[in-house]
Amino acid sequence: MTLQATSAASSSSVQPEKKVLVSKLSARRRIGRFILRTPGILPALTFLVILGGWEASVALFAVPSYVLPAPSRIATGFDAVSVERWFQHIWATLRVALMGYFISIVVALPLAIALTRSEVVNRALYPILVVIQSTPVVAVAPIIIVVLGAGDAPRVFITFLITFFPLVVSTATGLLATPRELIELSKSLRAPVAREITQIRLPYAIPYIFSALKISITLAVIGAVVAEFVAADKGLGFFLQFSTSMFRLPEASAGLGILILMSLTLFQAVSMAQKLLFPWSLPRAST
């Protein structure tokens, strides 16, 4: 009787411990599911871990700031430059990037339509476009500066050269991906060519176009920076080149961080435009 009472008492004391353990495991699982399902949390945690490892490594190996600044030193690089100067450099780069980007859209979309509508245009222009894309822009940038002179024109043109080719290729691919039966139906109904393009081909090409737009907006920032490396007195590219030449690595790293933030912001702006204007073009998991 005493043995039964002892076992009953021990089992009754174990049950609350099991409940506590099960509740802890379920709480951990809920936290894990929340981290995995909530967008942005896992990349942010990974980024914080990288920053922590970076800071610890620099401190452990006593790396000089002019070789590799720690994240804490980079934070001081933002304060080393006035807000007015930061705004001037950011606006100079952003202006050139957006101008080259929108010009590439205006040129690329009609050109892609012409390439898909005419075999003669396709055979005549597509090899030239490939040659232009294959030419290193950095190598011809000084020539462009000499031909177009100072100011925004050469930098915008360099940005345009880097940006427009993905738009042409993706738009042409989307236009040609239209189901053949729909094209046959439009021809049987004697629909004008303009209606076939605007109401049949372009809607099917929207996912392809926005994929290229997302790529091109980041390339536009790269193009603006490359152009500023060659000839500029303002802009984040000019600021990076000047800071590194003076071994001001914290300031240069701060400028690089702003460039990354600019590219991410513009990429998200294009993604948001697709969600607002063409939500049906997104995969089901993205809506």
C-alpha cells in the first residue's frame, strides 16, 4: 500500500513537469513557425548575426579601420558627412538612375514589339543589340563622355546602355509566349494589329516585363555609379571613389550602404507597382 502511494505521488509530480516541457516545446515551435512564415524576420536575424561576427572578427584580429572598418566604425561614417552633402550625392545618383531607367523603358518596349512583329527588323537589329550589350560599358564610357560632353547626358546614356537590353529580351519573350490559338482567334475576327498587341500579347507579357523591370532598376543604379566613376563631381559613385582614394573606409562603406538601400527601395517600388496595377500577373503565392 505504501509502494502504491509512493508511485502515485511520483507520477502526479511528473505529469506537471511533462506539461511544462510540452508547453515549452510548443512555444518554441510556434516561435519557429512565426519566424519562418513572417517575411523579413529570418533575413534580418541572419544579417544581425553577420554584423555581430564581423564586429567580433575585426576586434579579435585588430584589423585597422582603413583596411576593414567594423560596423560600429561604419556607423560613425554617416556622421562624418553632413546631411546636406548626403542628400546632394543621393539625389545626383538617383536622378541619373531614374532618367536612364525610364528612357530605357520608352525605347525597349516599342523595340521589342518591332522585333516580334517583323522578321526583317529582328534579323537587322538583334545582332547589333547583342554587340552593344557585349561591349564593356566601362571601356567605352570615356569615349561617351568625350562625345556627349559634361553634365547628365553621358551618365544617363551609360545608364540606358546598361539597362535597356534585359527589357528588350524579356518583353520580346513575353510577346512571343502568347498562346497561338488566341492569335489565330484574333486573326479570324479580323482584329487590328494594335488591338492584338495591346489586348492579347502585352497582357501575357506583363509578368516577363516586370521581371525585367525589377532587374533593370538595380542595373540602373549600377549604371549611374559606373558613370560617376568616369566623370562626375557629385553622386554616390563619385563619393565612393573619393573616399577610398583618401583611405576613408568608414565613409566609403556608409556610402555603399546607402547605395544598397537605394537599390532595395527601388526594387520594392517596382514590385509594389506590379502588385497594385497588375495583381493578376503575380504567382498565387505572392498575392
